[in-house]
Amino acid sequence: MATTLRLEKVDPSNFDAAIALKVRPDQDHLVAPVVKSLAEAYVHPEVAWPRLILDGDRLVGFLMAFFDIDFAGDGTGTDIRSGLWRLNIAAGQQGRGYGRFAVHAVATEIRRRGGTRLTACWHPGNDGPEDFYLGLGFRLTGEMSGDQRVGELELA
């Protein structure tokens, strides 16, 4: 039987399942819990795009994308970016293509909105997701966002 991967909005019917989603314990320090992401989406509704990742009816992950954030931070609009803000794949569900699906889904949405690049940030280190992102074609920009490396994927 083929799997059916899809994204779904977080709503009252799936909220409890969303906040119960956990990454592996050894990855807790690499990504914020879903409940924090949903709180950030609540206070930044103009840019946040939280979605559940489902395989059929089974919840396997969570992503939150962002759109049109001014990375320059000076109000000039010279560095507007869209990308992946969070990616949480449930413990026991990694290595099955769900993260790859999530990145491609965000890329599709960015293209739909007229964007040509996808930005993501991740914690460096052997236990982090850098190999995953580089394997998808991201390139390091040389920038840091706090303690995270910044990478970009060209979508054109």
C-alpha cells in the first residue's frame, strides 16, 4: 500500500496530538517543542505557517515555515527571506522521507508565493541536521542566526 503524505493545518481537533509530538530525547536541544512553535505562530500570524505532517491519518511530524521576513532587520526590505522555521519529525519516524517531504512542501509554497530561495537555520555539530540539509542541496551562507548556521536552497 502506498503512503499518502500531506500537510494539515493545526486546529482544535488535532491540537492535542500536535503538542504531544516529540522528537528523540537526544534531539531535544536541537529544535523547540511544537507548543513553542504554535505560540510563536500565534504572536506572528503574518509570517508563520504551522503544519502537521501526516502519513495517511498518522501524525509523523510538524513544520513551521515563514514568509517574507526582513533578515536585514533595518526596515529597508533589502533581504526578504522565506523558509523553514522549524522541523520536528516524531521519534521513531525519522529516516523515512518525512523531512525531505516537508522541505519540498515548503519549497512548493514559497514558489507559489513567488519566492526563489528557501532559508533554514540549524544547530551545527555532529548530532545536528546539517548533513540532512546539505544533502538536499542547501548551501551554507556563512551567517549565523544566534547559535545556528544559516543555509539557503535556490528554488529557481
